[in-house]
Amino acid sequence: MSSESARPIRVALDAMGGDHAPGVTVEGAVRAVREADGRLAVLLVGREADLRDALAAHDVSGLPIEVLHAPEVIGMDESPSSALKGKPQSSIHVGLGAHKAGHADAFASAGNTGAVMAGATFLLGRLPGVLRPALPGYFPTVDGMCICVDVGANVDVRSDLLVQFAKMGRVFAQTALHSENPSVALVNVGEEPGKGTEVVKETYQKLSSEDDLHFIGNIEGRDIFHHGADVVVCDGFVGNVMLKLGESFSTILPHLFGQEIQKQGLGPEIAAGVKQVLRGVAGTFDYENYGGVPLLGVDGTAIIGHGGSSARAIARMVTHAAELVSDGVTDRVAEAIARPPADPVSA
């Protein structure tokens, strides 16, 4: 966040969203505001009595934290469409409404992902020219992070959607990866241009004709964790499978290593050293290190976090929302989409 801001960046937080709300969400908000040292303000959205009780557990005197009452809560397992229609006073509705009205610069939630995506698309609207919003995801690699778009918002896609995902993902990567010219690759079953489905082959041709995308071609799944590209593009079905597989590494790797330590009969000191190294490796796959990701393509800044987020993850999500506002990511996505699409290269 820029220290030159005239006022704190205001984030509306769905304080009722997540498996451990509101206690953990309030704790995370307090932590984020304290660490921001005056550059961040939080609007806690939810049932006021519950939020006041949660705030009472912390010393918040002088902190820029306010409460916005929202009497309804959308559960994690509720149908997004039904809940949005049936609960117009939910914390998701009210928080997004505050962002839309300009009372907050961003909205963040670790609640029902589908409801947040649908609510953000409906209440904030899409940026001009955006066909469908997309959800990026972080993937750890041998050389830092890469960004995958889409990881679940769009299961069925066309080539023009994938091209927009590439453009939006590249803008996000410039901020998230601190890279001026991130590379872009298309997830495929082979590196050759003629591989894949008709949609993927058509997308390859279109991406190849874009002069300002730094498109480097197809990438196979085995190359992603070797940092084959800064941004990898795919449909939401493939992306979500990859995301969930990656998330499992933080729990399956310790289990497998523990079994092997027992098999080899390693001594306590060696076993402790192996476990310490493993914790460091597995930690790169821990979603809590990243807090959340923005729904790219909506006319605003809407951050979606993991339902199981701890206070640390909530704090990171709120801070990340403010960073995206400070960096003007939404405006830069709008600029990227507004550029005329290039003519596809002839096959």
C-alpha cells in the first residue's frame, strides 16, 4: 500500500464469512489494521451484536474499525443463487453494496465462494468488454510463484474467454509477482501448437497474435511447478483440479515423509531436521500465506479467501485487498480488455 495515500484505504470485510467467523475474522481485521499503521481502515459487515462481542476481546481504541449491520448470513453450503435472492440483507450483499456505493474501496470475504462470485458480478457489474469474470490462483514453483487463471469460475469456456483470462491474469501477475513483463502460457496436453481440443488450438492461435502478452506457447502440467511461465491459462475445470491437488500437498507430503522416516528408522535428530525442511516446503502450498485472490473482471475489487482461513489468513486477505486498490489493478484490467483484440494468426 502506498504511504502517500491521502486517506486510509477502506476494506469492507464480510465478518460473518468463513468457518470460524466472526471471532477469527474480527481478529484478522484487527491484526491487519494494526500492522497497516494508519494506511488501512476496515468496515466489519455482519450481525452487529455478534461483531461488538468479538471486538470486545481486543483493544481497538483508536483503530479505524467500524461496524456495518447485516442481519442475514449466507452459509458455506447454501446454494449461491438461492441465498442471494433469499437473503438480500446478508453480509455479502451489504458489504458489496457498501463497496458499490463508494463507502469502501474493496470487499473481502472468506465466505461462500459461489455467493461472493455471483454477488460481485451482479452487484458490482462487469468491466466494459469483459465477457466473464475469472478467478486466479497462486501456484508455488521452484522459482517463486506463478498465477493460474481460471481456477473455478468458468468450467465451460470459449477461446475468446481464455484470451481475456490471459490478459486479466497478466495484469494481476504484474502486481502479485512484482513483474513488469510476466510470461503467459496455455495449459495443454503437449507443447506443439496442434495439440489439444479445438477450443485450446483456437486459443493458441489468438494468443500468438497478441503482441503485448509475452505469450510463450503451450505448457504441460509437469512444467507448471518448474515455473514454465508466470501466468498459466486454462478453463476453470482444469484449474480447479490443479488448485485442489496443489492444496493437498501441504498435508500429504508430511504424511508420506513421516511414513518413510519410520521405514528407514531415522534417529530423532535426523528426523527432526527432515521434518523442519519439509515444513518449509509444504508451507509454500499453504493457502494461508496468500490470503485470497481477486475476482478479475468485475467493476471493483472483490477478494475471495479460503473458508478455513485463520486470523493470519484473514489479515493477509484484507491487506492484499488494499494492495490491489493501491496498485490500481481494476483500472489496469479495464485498460487491457479495452484494447482491440488482435486478428488470429492463420493456421
